[in-house]
Amino acid sequence: MYIENFKNIIFQSKRILILRIIGLALFVQVILSFNLWFDSHVNFPKVPFFDFALFENLLFSKITSLLFLFSIISLIFVTKSNQKMAVIFFLFISLLLFLQDLNRIQVWMYFYNIIFLNILFTEKDNETQFLINLRIIIGSVYFWSGLYKLNIHYVETFQWLVSEIKIFNSIHYIEIVAFISALIELSLGILMVINKAKKVVFFSIFFMHCFIIFNLYLLDWNAIVFPWNILMIVLVYYSLYASSNTSISFNIMQNFYVLTICTIPVLYFFNIIPSVFSFCMYSGRESSATLAFNSKVSKLKILESAIDNQEIIGVDLDYWCAIDKNVPVFADDFYFRKMNKILCQKYSELGYLGLIINKNPIQNKQYKIKYPCEKI
């Protein structure tokens, strides 16, 4: 009897439970990346979408950050009657924070916002359609993530990811293992929408996320995504098993929003959108940036571990962002150019010389573009 009552409480409103679970994951991730959301005394600068005096106002920034925290708490305690209002409030505050600093557009934040839009685009009582959309969205994440890993640069990333596990260091054909892992992820994305594959899909995804968490833990890198990886296991289980009657059906009107969202990542293939919107995680094809400093002049703390008696030294922007903000940097040329302009204005007297962008396009050509401060 008690077990039945517990099941009824858990499954009486699937979207409410999912909202609360995402709210909890978000709360943990915001605390882990506190410096990203709240103006604290760190060297890593904020990069707004466009120059606007209000975005530079410290009071406005603090108010929006506090409202953001409040909006997350409101998601944790959301009810059926106020779910859409809570989601709209969260999306609005998130947009303000994104405009203040592009680096806040993390892939997990983008994913959560897609799920929240799914709440808005489906009727309150249409739990079946909500779960169908959820399965398609999750499936598309794995599909695109796996597809974009099918390039030669992923082999390097995969080797780094498993470098702390000795058994992988002794494998002679590691590139084959890397491409197999990409194909498995891609296949799981497709199988997500096939009911008969539920069991295989869930246990494969469970193992994959545990493997990712384990390796990132050994590498002591990107701990901010641990809650997201755990959440993905929960969402996959919930979308597959919350209702035994839930099956994928296609309706162009009901599925228009989700189909649009799920096809957006193809634009990254043509370098039209930033990598964060393509789910090409750990693919090895995202742009990266290196900051060039004159070691004889610079006194920035971030350079202490990098100085090696060379006149010009390079600091990885991703590393600096991880140290100060505990998140990866927003990998996009538009962001890099704006960041370079800010750094040239702020740190040129401290030895900052310019920025180098390392690109790994899908055509598998690697090249560098340099933006020196003298040209600004």
C-alpha cells in the first residue's frame, strides 16, 4: 500500500518531477560554478553579448544573479498550477544573464532551457506528448554528440579522456576504439526512440555516463558536468519507463518545435552556430584560444604556473576559465574576438600581447588565427 502511494506521488505529474530534478541539478551546478553567476573577485573577465551600460552595473548584476537563484529554487518547489510561470521566469532571468556574459551559455544550461521550452510548448495535461518530446530531445543529444565525434581530432580527445586508465594506454589501435565509442553514442541516440530497445539503451547510457564521470574524476577536470551526467541517466530512465503506454508517434504540428530544436545542430557543420548549440561535446573539433603574454612584464597570478623563462608565454583560455569560473570557456570566434578586445584594454600594460585561435573544422584542417592588440 505504501509503495503504491509512493509510486502515485512520483508519477502523478511527470513534468513536475522532471522540473524539480532539473532544479536540484541546476542548484548544485550553480553552487559549483558560483564565480560564473555572481560577481566575485576573479581575474577572468565577463564578455557581454553587446556593449550596454546596464550590463556593467554591479547592482544590476547582483540583482539578476539573486533572481536567478530564486528562479531555480522556484523550480525545485514548483507545482502543477504555477509550472509555466516558473519556467517563463527562469528563462527570462537566464536570458539576462546570458547577455551579460556569453560564457554562461554552457551546454548543460542550453539543454535545460530546451527541456523548459518543452514544458511551454505542450499542454499541462498532455504528459504523453511531453515524454515523447523528451525522448526525441535526449535522443538528438546523443545522436549529434556521437556524429560530431567522427573526425580525426576526436581520437586525441579520447586518448586524453582515458589516459588515467592503464588498460587503454596499452591498446595499439586506440583510434578504432575511439570511433567505435562515437558510433555507439550515435546509435543510442537513434535507439532512444525505439521502444523495443529500451533495456539496451538504458543500461548502455547508464554505463556511458558512469564511464564519463569516472574518467573526468581521475583527470580532475570539468566536475561541473557531474550532476548533468547523473541527471541524464535519470531523464533517460524516466522518459523510457515512466509510462508503459508511451510510444513515439509523429505529428508534424505537435512535434514541430522539438524537430526544429533537434535539427539546429546540423548548422554547426557549416560553422553557422557556436559549438555549444550542436552538442559536439569532447569531439575535438571545437575552437580553442591561447593568450600570449610577455613573461617579463606580466604579473597576473594565472601565469605563475606557466612562466618558464621564455619571453613570450601562452596561457590556455579554457584552463584560465576553469580555474576562475569552474566551467569550460564558450568556444566561439565571436566570443574570442570580444574577449581579446577586453583583455587588450585591461591587461596590455601587464604584458598581454594578443590572442591565438586554434581551429579544428569538420574538414579536418587545423589552423591558427592571431589577433594582436596592435590591430585593435
